Amino acid sequence: MSRDGDAVWPAPAAQSRGIGFYAGWALAWVAIGALVAIGITVTRGGDLLPVLHVSVLFALVVGLTALTSARLVFPLFARLPYAASLPLQVLTLFSGTVFGSVASLTTQPLFSVARPKTVAVIVLVNAVLAVVVGISLHTYDSMRRQIEASYRAIQRKEALEREIEIAREVQRELLPRSVPAMSGLELAAVCRPAVEVGGDFYDFLPHSGDSLGLVIADVSGKGIPAALLMAGLQASVRSLALPGVSPAEMNGRLNELLHQSSSDSRYATLFFAVYDGPSRTLTYSNAGHLPPLLLTANGTVRLGASGLPIGALPDSSYTEGRRAMARGDLLTLYTDGIVEAVGPRGEEFGEKRLLEILERGRNGPLEEIVADVLGQVARWTGGAPPHDDVTLVLARVP
């Protein structure tokens, strides 16, 4: 039986059936053969010992034919349609029993000649019994194999779920527990992993002199490999993002590091920026990531890509951009889990809808803007589980 929570499953049927099980089958059919022989003897008279001897041999023939056919012959019919395999099974069991019975009768030739009708009845009964037992045993074997396969599949699924849960916990621990306090900048962020473990991450890197590093990245792929690559990339970002290292230089170093340590199919889009509080200046470099949106009083500016995703090619070069920010300007970093969320009709959420939400709430609390975006995306998808991580980082000059 299974219980909610930790699953408890019985051992597979094959593990609970030993030699005693098959010995019991043989003894059962020996007993049946003996009872048939006794019944024939009582009703028709004759010598009990030859009848009992032949019946025991016939019972052994039944058991051996059923067991051999079910275990060795019937698997050869597995690929045939049921309408073809069933007649072949019956023919195999019937013919095997008849041939075995003929061989057994040679041990009692005089009795066979003297009691041909009795022998014919016993042979016919045993042939029918062999068909019933053989097909029942084959059905039992098929069910046992299905139960064992289901048991193994459940074990693999539970192990995978445990690994995914561990990876999710590691991923949650790597994300910032809270936003840093900075007098010249308001911050809010969220990362909602998809059903599987994903590769999105964001981070805040406080620097001296009222400056702050902002990073958001999306690792290619999903699952545990993407989560592991994300963890390694985040560790590299924290070790390389030192004061004095420009965003373009930062992306160049990350590109070489990732390309050398992973396969060609592994890469990540990444946006790295440094905000200087005293000058209200944002210096950034975009490595193939979705262009962050900077909402200003004069409109929306897209901080587009200035290079290939990191890890895609060696010796990739990256350029920098610089924007002066004013009071009320809202910077939005996000991943494709938001704009590529698919509705019931197959239409994506899109950048336009995201901009409408940001414009509508740009002067309100950042946490409310984050909640509004998540709520609108959830409504757009009809509450279906997300197929990709949803990551959103907001920064506003107060």
C-alpha cells in the first residue's frame, strides 16, 4: 500500500515468490491428478496403483508443460496480436500435454491397452487443465512483470523528485534573501522557478561608494544540469565582479570561463550593470539577454544586446552603454518566462503587455508592481504551470 508523504511500496511479486510457490503448484496438480484417478477407479473399478501412477505422471506433465510454455515459449508470441497469440498458446499447451501423456503411457503399456477409455479421459482432462494452468501462469507472469516495471519506474521517479527538490532548495538558497538597502535606489525582485528546476538567476552586488552591481541571467536548458550551471555561473559572477571591473570586461571574463568549463551547447544570456548612486549613472553590458526596459519621463529605452551570449564562442567582445537616470526612472530586468508565457490560444504575453503594467504602476510600491506582473502572467496562462522560470528585477530612483 502507498501512503501520502513518504511512499511505502510492497516488494515486487517476484521477490515474494520462491521455490515453495512453484512446488505448491506442482503438488496441487499432483493432488488433482490423484483425485481424478481415484474417482475413475471408484466409479469404474480396476487396479488403483496403475491409475494412481499414471495420474501422478500426467499431473507432472501438466505442471511441466504449463511452466515451460509460460516461461519459454509464450514470450516468443509477445509481439503477435492477441487474436493470433491465444490460439498458439492453446495449441502449444494442448499438444505438449498430449505428447507428454503419450510418453508417460509407455511406462504402463498393459494398463493403457486394457483401459483405453479411462486413459483417454485422463489425457483430455489433463490437456484442458494444462491450457488453464499455462494461460493463468502466463497471465500471472505478465502482471508480475508489469508490477515490477511500475515499481522500478516509481522508484526512479521518487529519486528524481528528491534530486529536483534538492536542486530547487539549492537554487533558492543561492538567490538573494533580501534586497540591499541603498539610499539612492529602490529595489524589488522575484524568481519563480518553473515546474522543473531552471537556470534563471539574479543578484545584487553592493560596491563601496554607494554603487551597486545588478545582474540577471538565463542559462540554456532546464533541469538539474541548467541549475548546476547557473550555480557555477553565479559563483563566478560574485568572484569576478570586483570594484573597478567594468561590465564589458566582466562579461568577457565570464565568457572565457564558461566556454572553457562547459560544452559548446551550454551558454547563458546575461545582463550586468553597475549603478553609481552619487552620479545616478547606469553602466551596463548586455550579453544576448532580453533588453531591459528603462522607463523615463521621455519614454521607454531598451538597453539592447552588445554581444553574444556568454559561453557561445571564445574571444567574444562586449561593449558598454551608459545612461543617466533621473528621479522616478524605473529599470526593469526580466527573463523570457514573462514575455514568452503562452495563453490558452497559443499567444505569448509579450513585451507590450509588460510595458502596460509597468506604466500603470510605475509610481506605486515596487512590490505591488511585481505582484501585478506575476498575477497578470498567471491569468494569461490560465493558471497552468509555467514552462519556464519567471524572473523580474525592478530598480527605481526615488
